[in-house]
Amino acid sequence: MNKTLILLFHPDLSRSSANAALGQEAAKLEHVELVDIQALYPDGIDIYRDGEREAARLLAADRIVLQFPIHWYSIPAIMRQWQDAVLTRMFYLNYEEEGQKLEGTPLFVAVTAGNVEESYQPSGRNLFTIESLLAPLRATANRCGLTWHAPFVVYTADKLDAAGLKTEAKAYAQALNRWRENKF
């Protein structure tokens, strides 16, 4: 099986229950590299200092997973910094050497959300579906030539008990395996 790179974007994984559980379960899978971007770059990501290493990490992967909590209807700040530094470098500054080589790479997104699924509907408290909230990320994936897959979503992530976390983590690992085996 090909190498799967999971980039985890959480502001403080030590205080996370859901993203930590998902990441721990996914890391048990063969041919998976899990990277906690916030821990790696606590002071932010620099396009020149860190961009080359992150571009090389992406290019060494056969499949890419972006895992993060939805924060105020968007991606975490560290993920935005990563996009600005790494994707700008790859697709605007070094397209032929880096960006072009990443095109066609499959992309899977795993998100945690604090509310119930019904809240993420046009008639719900949050007004928008998770898919709508992820539209800018999907547009970015499209611009970069990455093959988008429907996201894996954990709702009420911060309210799950130990059994619920275990169930969601197992479901995540199964979803990753189906995706990696093209059985979705």
C-alpha cells in the first residue's frame, strides 16, 4: 500500500480528546505518517525556512489527509499559515519543481465539529453544512489539482465519552482504509 501522510492541524493536541483519539488510531495503520503541524511549528510556518521541508513531505506521500477541528466555521489558524507558506511556495513560486508534481494526489479531509449534525444544515443553528464550510478548502484542492474525497466528519466531538471516542476513531481508521483501497 502507498504512503499516506496525515497532517493534523489542532491548536493544542494535548487538550484535544477527539482529534487526539482519531490521530492515535490512524497512526496504527500501516504506511501512515502522522504529523502534528502545531507542535512542529509552535511559532508559525515560514515560506522559506519551513516551506521546503513541508513541500518535500507532501511530495513523498502518495495520499494526503488533512485532519482538523472546525473553528468558527473555518480551518484553524495554523492550517491557514501552512496553506499560505507551503501551497504558495509549491504552486506560485516553484510550480514546475514542486506544485506540478503534487497534482493528481488524492486528498481526504477529516473534521471534528462541536455541534450536532442537524445544526450544520441551512435550517440549523449554524446555517451551513460542513460541506459548505469546507468549500474554500475544496476550491484550494481543486486549484492545486488534488483529487478531493468526501470528508469524514465527527459531530459533537467535544462531548463524546471514552466509548464514543473509540467508536469514532475506529470508524475513522476504517474510512481511511476504504479510501486508501479505493473502496468508497
